[in-house]
Amino acid sequence: MANGRIHIRLDSCSVVGCAYHGTRLDRHLDIDHTELSQQEADFLLQEVKRKVGLKMLRELREIDPPSTHDNDT
Ligand SMILES: [Zn+2]
């Protein structure tokens, strides 16, 4: 998988009532949620990627708070 897409490490499926939790959410959506249209599956995947991205940003901020650079002018 070297096509430049964000790698989802471990996240849960956001489909209501689905308990899937794993590393291949894109595949899971494809195989296990055939009731979803390509568009819907894509949307769900984008949502999860967004959430993962936000979580990563939050964790980064906790490690390195952004407030230090404009305090000592
Ligand atoms: Zn699912």
C-alpha cells in the first residue's frame, strides 16, 4: 500500500450497530457494508480519517504546547 493515502492504524467502524474495530476499515466497508454506496463508504472513511487526524493533532499539542512562542517577545 504505497499510494499516499492516510494509513488508518486502528479505528472503529462508524456505522451504527457495527462493532468492527481494526486496521483495514476501507476494506471492511467494502466487504462487510455492501449496503453502502461507494459515496457513503467514502464519506465514512473520510470522517474516520478526519477524527484520527484531529486526535493526532491533539496528542501533538499535549506533547508540545503551541503557546510558548508568542510569550517571550
Ligand atoms: Zn462496519
